[in-house]
Amino acid sequence: MSNKTKIISKNIPICPDCKEPLDVTAVSLEVGDVVECRVCGTEVEVVSLNPVKLKIIEEEK
Ligand SMILES: [Zn+2]
């Protein structure tokens, strides 16, 4: 067994709604950042970075 395991945990945040990867890998995330999913439009807030945890922001009606 070598140490070359697949690197799948690249800290790429995934939309908690549609499970698509969020297009935010080019920017450095910070806790409190709000990211909008370009697939479903859901806005999520970064609540943790390592691992990345996201919270769906629900608009009050
Ligand atoms: Zn989405």
C-alpha cells in the first residue's frame, strides 16, 4: 500500500440542496461567506472551513 490515496477531499464545497459542486474553488472561502449555487440558485453560508460546512440561507417570507 502506497500513500497515494485518491485526493478527493479537496475541500470543494457542495451545494447542500442539489449536491452540485459550488463554483468557488478559485476564491478563498472564509467563514461567514455567502455563496450562491449557480445550478439551483440556493444561497449558502460558510459555517466551517475544515471540513467545509455550509448552511442553506432561507429567505424569510
Ligand atoms: Zn445547488
